[in-house]
Amino acid sequence: MKRVIVTGASGWIGSHALPFLVERGFEVHAVANCGASAPAQGVDWHRLDLLDESAVMPMLERVRPTHLLHLAWYAEPGKYQMSEQNYVWCRAGIDLLRAFAAAGGRRAVFAGSCFEYDHSADVCSETDTRCAPTTRYGACKLALSQVVSRPPGDLSTAWGRIFYLYGPGEHPSRLVPSVIGSLLRDKPARCTHGRQLRDYLHVADVASAFAAIVDGEVEGLVNIGSGEEVTVRALVEMIADAVGAPRSMLEFGAITAAPGDSPRVVADIRRLRDEVDFRPRWALGDGVAQTVEWWRSRESLASEHSRNKAISSATGSNSTR
């Protein structure tokens, strides 16, 4: 029996990864600090604070997992890159790796980040590109990756370096949903100059790639990206077209790019493609259109809720007159 524990299972990537693991025949045990995000067939939920070291080993001894997918980390937009919480999560990752090995685990896959790399490189390669993180987040991910690459005992490990991603469920303050939200409300979408080149992959494809790595035998560093570059401007224009909004509502240059913002971040995905044998499902245009429709449905539900609330309030007021 293949039995996997998924940390951060109620998070953005984790919630998408669960059904892919079930499809691959795993008995899936989802771990989250806040409990289950939604019922999922074939998934057992465990509420656990991974920062409480004393609680981790008892859970592992109960479940006796053969596999581990560690996605949990501090990721609050606008704060996570330089937060000191990164040190805490780096240590928690080391403790989890040791406990998993001690509990008889066989294979562990951890989530890393393209922010570990030196972004002055042409294309980020697992073997040829040096690492030179400029944030606490990138530095702590890199430090943990080096521990994971030298695991206890004969544990098999892999480290998936995630590039840029988008899709349903993303935090509304981030680029793609913030642009979609503004345009759906007929408001101008304020952006940077938009000349940055980025590698975007749909969150469902990121989750599917992790499931494939967990279920495979590839070890070491694996970039998780599309291998294709797009300017931020082109991506934002794609969003406007999918919404049906005029491009004149896009205010490029209204926001100053962050200091040191890298002009180009693109993944070399040969290991993902050739060794993991992974192919993404979502082309960028189709994925953007699907993401827009997901947010549009949420806007419609929110509007309907507001209308019903207003009607209910009016009815209640009238009944007391």
C-alpha cells in the first residue's frame, strides 16, 4: 500500500494535489493546521501544527506513511519573502524529514522555489545555474534543500523548485487575481511596466507534477515550470481579453517594480519533461480563461449574497415598523 502524507494540504497547491495522488492509487492523509478545506473522496484529514515537534512523531507513528509531500510553509503575500518565519519553517522541515525517516518512510518530496536561484542566469537549470537567493525565503528554502539532498538512512528524496504559478484559489492580492478582480469590477488594473519575462504554470499542473514526482523515482532537484516565457504585460493583456475588458483599462507603469526585480526568470524543464515524463494539461491562454471564469463565478456569488442580504435586511426593517 502506498500511503502519503501531504502537509499544507488545505493550501493552494496542496488542495489541488490531493485528487492527483488519489488517482495514482495512494492512500492520502492530508495534514493542515486549520483542518480540512473541503471534503475530498479518498482523503483522510489530520489537524496538526507542524511547528509543534512533539505532535509530529505521534501522527507519523499512527499513519505509518510510505511517502511524504511537504508543501507547508509561511506564505503571506507581501510579507513572506523577508519574514523571520522562514527560519522557523526551515527548522520544521528538517525535523519533519528526520521524523519521517525514523517512522519508516521511504520517499519524501519537498517544495522549493525558483527564488533559490541566481536570476541573472539566462535560464535556470538544476545543474548549471548557481544559487544566490536574495531573500530570507529563498535562503531558507535553499538551506533546507541541501539537507533534503543528504537525507537520513536510505530515504529517497526529491526537491521540486516551483516557478511562477496562477489559477483558481490564488490569494486575491497577487498579480493575476488582482488584475482579474479590478477588471471584473470595471476598475482600472494598475501594474508595473510589464516587461519582466516570467515562466507561468497553472496551479493544477504544478500539483500534478508534484504527484508524479512523489509517485516516481527521480531524485534531487527538479524544476517545476512551463519552460516557456511570457512578459507580464502579455499575460495581463491576455487576462483583459479573457474578461472582455478593453486594454485601455490596463495602467502599465502605475506601480513601481520592486528593487532588484529580475528581468527574466525561466525554467529549464528537461528533467521534469524527460525524467519525470510530465506534460502540462493547461496552455497559458486556456488556463487564464478558466481562471477568469472561476473568479467571475465567485464575483457573481458574492453579488447575489449581497443582494439577498440587502433584501433580508429591508424585510426585517419593514417587519418592525
